[in-house]
Amino acid sequence: MNSQIRPALVLLVALHVLTGLIYPLAVTGIAQVVWHDKANGSVLVAEGKAVGSSLIGQPFSAQGYFWSRPSATSPVPYDASASTGSNLGPTNPALAAAVRDRISALRAADPGLTGPVPVDLVTTSGSGLDPDISVAAGLIQVPRVAAARGLSPDRVRALVLSQAEGRTLGVLGEPRVNVLALNLALDRVRP
């Protein structure tokens, strides 16, 4: 039995060093060199100050900003430590009531909004932290944001379209707009 313990301990220590020290350091080093921004949280900076990550949504409620997709985290919206979906199915009355309330809030904020509302402005994502909205969700907010900022709707619409990202690898997902990046771009256009 003693002849088996020594090789087992040597193998245990060797694997701990290899998989617990060498491999993580190598992967971290490669990530820092090749994908520095992503390896450090995809932080967005404004005026030399970190204002958030492009990977986690933030709540915006002022009229002069584009609003994010609702968050399912509670009690604090967009809390990454509480990432979860609402788990409300499509036939759940609570989901229907929440969607109606969100549509009412959008229409109250923009009385000119009479058409259909993009679904991502009134439903939460699977993680509750989605930083992006569809291009349609951005465009539908243009009149409200333009009026609050004193900008022409055409200029704000062009800003939304300039911030739009296409499908990942050309086929995955839908075209989208990162709300934090869009609002930071909007702040740079101040009238």
C-alpha cells in the first residue's frame, strides 16, 4: 500500500500545480494580451471614469436617455449577484399584468407612442441583466429622447443606427444596440 501512496500524492500535487496554477495563469496571461478589454470586464469609460460594463444592463429612467430592457433581479435592478429570469410563463397573469404596466409607463412617458411596442422593452431577459435592446426598441424611443434633449429626431435616429451592432458572426441573434454605449454617445452630442 505504501508503494501506491507516494505516486498518488506526487500525481495529486503535480495536477494541482498544473491545473490550479499553471493553466489558470496561462489562460489569464493570454486573455490579458489578446482580449485585454474583455478580460477586464468590458468596462466603458466616460471622461476618464468607469461608468459601467457593456455586458451588464443599467437602469435609465430620465426622459433624455434611452431606457433599457426591464430587469428581473430584485430588490435592486441589474444586480449581477442576483441574476435570474422572472420565470413567468406566457400564460401567467402576473406576466400579462407586468407587460401592461410597462406599456402604460412607456405610453405615459411618450404620449405620441401609439403603435406596437417592441417586446424587449416590456419583458425581462433570461438573466435579468441584458445590456442590449433591439434596434426597433431604440428607434421607438427616438421622439421622447429627442424632445427631452432638444435635438432633432433625425440626429437621434442616426445615432441609434450608428450604435447598432449586427448579428454575432453574421447569423446568431438579432441586431441590437447597447444601451449604456448609446447613452454615452448621446451625452457626447449634448446640445
